[in-house]
Amino acid sequence: MQAYVLTRYGDASAMELRDVPEPAAHDGEVLIRVRAAGLNPIDFKVREGKMKMLTRLDLPLVAGSELSGVVEAVGAGVTRFAAGDRVFARVDKTRLGAYAPTPSSTRRWWRRCRSPWTSPMRPGCRWPG
């Protein structure tokens, strides 16, 4: 599988399209087939190294912090979601991974979409608050 990988901190040239291993849904995680990935100011700050004081990443790694998609598999201990559920998620800030076709995501950041979507970021998928 190919994904956009942050190879080092820096400008846009720090990102490369690379082959990466297929992830698995480990305990407490879901594996999500990405329909859309967000690109927002935090992603630029992470890429530029401006977040190193808070979270130092083990580079290289697949970039991206937000996505919407469909659950493909669930790990042990996951009971609120099942394969086929439509979700919006923020991935773990130390692992990232939203710019891959199927990242795994830790439990606390998932949100189920309330209704079938006509576009990947339909309002039924918004975060509460």
C-alpha cells in the first residue's frame, strides 16, 4: 500500500509517497478505509517540526491527523463499532497515519456518522461541541 510519509521535519519536500506495510487493528483499535483525509494547520505545524516540544515523532511515519471513512476491522475490546460503520476520526497524535488508505486509530477519537453521507465530510460526521 502507498501512503504519504513524513521523512523529516521541513517544508513540503519532507513528504514522500512510499510503500508502507498494511496495518492491523490491534487491541482497542479500529482499522478504517479512508474516504477523505483532512489537511489543516496542525498538519503543517507537525511537518515543519513546530510541535516537537509537545510530541517528538519517530520519523519516518505516515502523516495526517484526521479522516473519514468506513471501519474495515476492529481489534479486541472494541464494542461500540463494527466493520461497515461510517466514522470520522482523529488518529493518535504520536502515530498519525491518516494519509494512508487504511490507518488504525485508537479508541478515544472515533465518532460514528449519524446517517449515510453524500460527501465524505457530511455534517452528520461533525465532532460534538
